Amino acid sequence: MSPWKRPVTWSRLTASQRAALVVMAAVQVGLAVAAWADLAKRDPHEIRGSRTTWAAAIAVNFIGPIAYFRWARRAPAQAR
């Protein structure tokens, strides 16, 4: 047996593994789209840090959008 593991290809995955990958990809894309949309509509004073930095961070799988929603957003100014 070779010391190198054969790469996993789509055709070698079971149906449940394929479904899990599709669901995870959809969640990742959904989180990223929601985070980018929220970032685009917020005023600069409602964001902690640079808009450009957060836009790049959102591209990091799962971690980026979750970090954006957790730490980047400030509450909008209270209506007076």
C-alpha cells in the first residue's frame, strides 16, 4: 500500500456525504451573502473596524461571517 492517501473525489463519496457537502456549502454561501449584504447597508459608524477588512474577513469559511455578525456590528443609533 502506498504511503500517500488517494484523494477523495466526488464520485467516491456516498450520497449522504454528497448531501452533507451541498448543505454545508449552501450554509457557507448563505452566511457570506447575508454578511456582505448587511455590511453594504450599514453606516460606517455602525461597524467596528474597517469595512474593507470585514469584507475580506467574511470570505473566510464560516468563521468570517460568524465573526462579522458577532463582533463587527454595532447597534444602530437609538431613535430620539
